[in-house]
Amino acid sequence: MHQRPIGTATRGTTNPNRLRRMDRWIAAIHGPALRREVSPVAVDLGYGAAPWTAVELLARLRTAEPRTRVVGIEIDPARVAAATPYEREGLTFVHGGFEIPLAGRPSLIRAANVLRQYDEGDVAAVWRRLCARLAPDGLLVEGTCDEIGRRHVWVALGPEGPRTVTFATRLGSLDRPSDLAERLPKALIHRNVPGEPVHAFLRDLDRAWATASPYASLGARQRWITTVRTVSADWPLTDDVRRWRQGEVTVRWSALRPGAL
């Protein structure tokens, strides 16, 4: 008997190219793990009312590992039916939810703009459920972005749990780093208050950004690189200038972890 999908339908709003920053990061960081898999499968969980994000995920991951297959999973059967005409070699769509109704364990689960519509208290249990479905070398990427993909924040988790938090932005649109606070994932968005680590991190980014204002004449990228290099003295960053140049910074989850998670 088919298991009833776990979860509830989200609003389903989506736009082409919305998740490009997240996809590029996944391809760069998780590409080696995909290449080690015998048959790498990536899940686009809750892709929404249109299948654009799954189509794009396939194209971007295949630049890292051409054998990768993508499965789009949606809890709304009407969305699955609407996506089916877009199936192609390496891309399928199935009805399901957080149970991840696949025979094997995926190498990647990407859940973008899904948990944002749940309660904060639901996050830890959903993370545990999804991480339990991962392949041993798998990755869960869960986060939020704005409607056109200028600002993202996501958490990366392995089978053992959360590892890192990545902040990513189109630097030309950035007034100050704490603008990214509006896109914090559900696990962190209510924790952006004094006394919480994520608030302190964004505060330090803003201060370093202000101090780096003389570099603005060289462009927003140089100002960002200088900002991130400054905060690296006090925060456990996991990336380097190659990612900073993309408008990113990644910090260990342990440094931003709220007390309840």
C-alpha cells in the first residue's frame, strides 16, 4: 500500500533561475561526492507549481557529474501531473513528501523555500527525517531565497545532522550584509535577535562591511572579500576567497546553532 505523503502543500510559487546560487554552490561543494556515487540521484523536494528548478538542477549538477539523475518530488499531485511533460533522460517527477518515496537513498536532497512555511518547532524533526534518507555520503541543502534569487541563506546537513550555513547574494544589490536576514531559513529567522549567535554574526558582518567602505571604489566584490576576511578572524568559516568572490560566505553550524536545535 502506498504511503501517504508526509507534509503539507506549500504556496508553490517559483521562478526560472531562482536557485542558481544554491545550485552552483552544490555543484562545486558536493560535486566530488556525486562523482563517487555509483548512480547519483538528486531530489528537488517541493519544486512548486512549475518544474523549472528541477530542470535547472539537472543541468547544473551534470556539469559536476554527467551521470546524475534528478527526481522532482511534490506533495500536490496536480503539480506532478503538470511537470510530467517535462520529463527527459535523467529527470522524473513523483508524488511524495518528506518520506522521499524512492527505492534507494539519494546523494542530494535540496529543499528550497519549503520549511519557511512550517513552524520553527517542526524543523528539527523534518531535518532528522530527511537526513535519515540520505546516502552515506549524501547532503541535504535546506534554505530560503527571494523571488528572483538575489539573496539566499541555506543550511547544509549530512546524515549526521547540520554542518554549515551559507549566505549568498548578488553583491551589486547589497546595501549591507544583514539585508540577508530576511532570507534566513526557518531554523534561524526567529533567532536574529540580540543574544543569539546568528544575530552576532550578521552584526559583525555589518561592522566589517562598514569598515571596508574604502574598498567600494574597487567594486562590491573587493569590499565583500575584505569584509569576509575580517570576520574570519573571529568566526569559523569553511570556505575561502574562491567562494567569497561569488558573493558567498559559509560558517560552521556549531557557531550559529540556536539553543533549541
